[in-house]
Amino acid sequence: MDKLTTTQSFFLGILITSIAVGSFRSKIMKPRYVEVNALHAFVDNVEPRPDFVAEAKRINGSLNQSKLAHLLMYIHSLSEHYDIEYELIKAVITTESSWDHRAKSTSNARGLMQVLPSTALQVFNTPSDQLYDPYVNVTLGVMYLDRLKNHHGFETLPGQLTAYSHGPTATKTFSDTYIFTNPYVRKVTSHHRDS
């Protein structure tokens, strides 16, 4: 048998590859309906994102609507990262500062989530002059809620909220009745229900 020319070798290679791929095609390719069904299953499990612009219009706070809409997007991302309900974070902000990023309490707590300078510095190594930055403030507030649950062991929402308001040390001395019924918990849960 004569040697194959380069062109013949090229076409023979294509022919052999085509036959091989054709015979294994059903084994290596998934049926289309599986991919579509998998996509539907994925889409069905994804919760729709809130309408941040519409939410910003409903909030009467110190930030303009554009900044507030961006902040709400950021809060939503924090809520997903720390597994803390988005609506709960908004309820805490409403309770703590009524969405005034310049708020300062008589106990010197500052910003949207009313973070104490001592907590910011001791727990998160953040100087107090950054607490009026809305992004820094909500980050620390959400991280503190997470810390109360995962580091201090407050497993119930009333326990976490009471510890957020009164401090973890004091909260450990309170009765369950007070933890579940104190005015701060009632106020946050009231805002939470309304959202």
C-alpha cells in the first residue's frame, strides 16, 4: 500500500475523529431537557432581589435616594454573607437611628446602627471617626449581630436583639421573660413586621 499524502492523512484523521465523536456523542452529551430542567430548578430556588430604588423612596432618612438605594444593596449583600435577615437589619436601623447616618445617642452610640465607639475599637479595631460612614457603620452593626449569635451564644432573636441593645454581659443576667418582652425587642420586631 502506498504512503498517504498529507492531504489524505488530514482527511482520514477528520473521518476517524467524526466517527469516534459520533459513536460517543450520546454518552458525553447530556440531553437538552436535563439542562433546561436544572436551570428551572435553580431559578425556582433563587429569591428575587428587592427593588432597592423603590425601598429607598419609602425611607425618610438623611441620605439621598441614590445613596440610600446603593446602601440597601450593600446591606442586602451583608445579610446574605452573614446569614442575617435583610428585613431584620433594616428594622434595627429604623429602631436605632430612623435612618439618620449622623445620629448620636446620649450614650455616645453613633450612626445608622448606633455602634458604640468602644465596641468599634475593642471588637473591630475601627476608630470612632469612621462610625458616621454608613457603610462602615452597617458593616460593624451586622458583624456585631453575627458575633452575638456565634461568639456569645445568643441563639434566639430576642436574645441577640437584647444583647445588641443592652450588651452581652448584662443580657446574660436578665430573665427570659425580660429578654423576650423588653421594649427594644418589641420595637424592632414591630418594625420588622411592618417591612
